[in-house]
Amino acid sequence: MSDRLVLVINCGSSSLKFALLGEHHSSPLLSGLAERLGTPEGILNWKAGDIREQVPIADGRHSSAMTSLLPLIERFAPQPLTAVGHRIVHGGEHFTGARIIDDDVIAAISQSAPLAPLHNPAQLTGINEARQVFADIPHIAIFDTAFHQTMPPHAYRYALPEELYSEHGVRRYGFHGTSHRYVSTQASLLMGMEPGHGAWLTAHLGNGCSTCAILDGRSLDTSMGMTPLEGLVMGTRSGDVDPNLHSHLARNLGWDLERIDHMLNRESGLLGLSGGLSNDMRTLVAARADGHPGATLAVDVFCYRLARSLAGLAVALPRIDGVVFTGGIGENSPLVRELTVRHLALFGLAIDPAANATPPGNPARQIQAGNSPAILVIPTDEERQITDECLALLDFNANQPVEQETD
Ligand code: ADP
């Protein structure tokens, strides 16, 4: 059986994350992260099976990091690449699915840049560099926002003057779409349903956190909004606050926009609530066990707000087939799952303590008790989802009838 290969690239302003996946391989053949790009300390860490190595990127350039992938791919790819898949954070309203990258797609990603100023420009850099290094194969864009383009207007519109939406694109877009799509598909498989079917509430809990209501493979609502700041408490992001906080801080404390922006994105969330102790859930869970008041509060607020979000999103669904926990926290923290589900007893949700306590690293599993709707722990795999979407797009295009010339 031929094993098509996809190189998945996620380019940030100072980093380049990559993974080489085979269509029929369960884990990446090669993966790695180039960090501290833009500085003389640029470094590429990669692993393939048991081999792990570091390559200095002395000039710190994205182009050098991209070029340094070539010999690695020649070494570990059993055959030529089929495609390169690029993870793009914001596709605005332009994209409802994966797209082969051409000039129009690049122009649309640029147009959406004001909505994701930290991400889209860096990802365009990644596309440009990769197209030079990996020429002559399709490059495909996969958007974090695309999965949520099925949300109805009553879920995606803010109650703001109409022209802010129609002229400036101010609306809710949602993010983490690749992960929500992947885990909801896996949930249907785990529960013996037709792939992609079912009514799911999914919680992606990593450094960024979001929830989603999904019916038969379609996102109906999600907790993140125009930007990835809205919604849940996250590592360093506040999630929802009163929108008047901005004017309050400006008028009373003299804070400018940069300062407010920095505080909400970098100093808040778990870090802020814990009194600056940590943005890392592992540290907070350990400190909570030792009675640290800030850590206790941070975990409690995190779980309550998560439960409140899931309960709110339930109104988008006709029923609940299950709740899915994923991401570093969702997959690995029995405490967060337990405290969250405790707030959701109204929905008949209950956890089996023994199943919940199963050590991390286990594959997808059910942890509900008795007659509770399913509660699932499902490791996310965004690279696999991106690979599958790239290959599905290529297959779809290959099966399109060739246009007949008529004259
Ligand atoms: P990213 O969003 O950067 O991909 P991850 O999905 O890796 O992040 O999630 C990172 C979060 O997962 C951190 O808050 C980390 O503390 C948390 N995490 C990882 N392992 C555990 C664990 N065993 N218990 C609690 N939290 C954990």
C-alpha cells in the first residue's frame, strides 16, 4: 500500500513546529520545533523514533530553519512528500475547509491578518519559505477557524452596531477547530457511532482553552470569539471579562491599550488568579494539594468557568451524547475533570472515580459513571487531522471531472 507523506508546518513569529506524517503511520516519522528564531540562539530540536538531536540555526532566520528540514526529510521520508499542510490561525469568513494555497488564498490570509496580528503574518512567512524549499508539490492551508464557519448567526454575532460586522468583520470566529473536529470524530468512533456523528460538548484545555458544541460533525457554537481571548480561563489569558474593564483601567489607572492587552493576554488566567505562582496546571494542582490559596482559587475558577461554558453551549444541541476532555490539561488532569463534572450534575453527568484516575498516557477512554451521558478522555492529534484533511482535499480534487471544452 502506498503511504502518502505530508509535512505539517505551524509557523510562529519566533518558532517553527513541524511533523512528517505518513497516511498509514499512527505516529509521526519525524517531528520537531525550531525556537528562538529571530535571535542568534536559534535552535532546531527534532526527533525520529528514538533519535533526538539539535541543530543550531545560527542566523536565526525562518528560511534557514526551513532549509534545515530538507536533509532530515531526505533521511527519514521513505518516499517523496505528497504535500505540505500549513496550520493557519485565522481564515476570517473566507474559508470553510482546507484549501490549496494559491495567490488568492495568500491574499485572503493577509486580509485576515488584522484579526490575528501575532499569528497570520508569521504563518505567511512560513508559507513563503516552505514554497521555496518544497517546490513542485501542493501546499495546503488548514484554518483553526474553518470548522466553526458552520455556526449560525445567532451564535457568531455580537450585539454591536451592524456595520462593525459587515464592514470590519467583527464577529465570533472560534479557534482550535482542528482539535475539536478531530476529538468529536474520535468520540463517535469510540462510542460505536457512525464516524463524525453524535451531539458532543468538547473541551480543548491546553495553554489556550476552548469549548465547542458539535452536532454530526458541525460546530454550532464555541467559547472563543473574534480572537482567542474570549471564553474560558486559560494559562495566562483572562477569558471573558466585563468589556467595560478597558475603559475602567484607562480612566482610573491611566493604562494604555498596550498595557491592558498585555495584562489580559499574558498576566491573567491561571497565572493571575494564582497570584503569579504559575500558568502551568501541573504546578497548580501540586500547590493546591499543599493548601496554597492562590492555586486552589485558580483551579476552582478554571473548573467552574469551564462547566459554565459547557452548560451554556448545551443549548446549541438537541441532546448530549457525551462530553470530551482533550489537550494537555483535559487529557492529564483527573482533578480538573472531576471538579468540572461536579458542577454539571444537572445534566445527569457523573464521573467514575476509578476510570478518571487511570494514569495519563492511556488511549481514548470512557470515564462516566452508571447512567451518565458519556464522558470521554481523548488525546488530540492536530497533525493527524491536518494530514487527513490535506489528503482528502487532494483526493477530492483528483476525482473532479475534467472540464470539457465547449465552443
Ligand atoms: P499547548 O496548548 O501549548 O499545546 P498543551 O496541550 O500541551 O499546551 O497543555 C499544556 C497544559 O497541560 C499545561 O497547563 C500543563 O500544566 C497541563 N498538563 C500537562 N500534564 C498535566 C498533568 N499531568 N496534570 C495537570 N496538567 C497537566
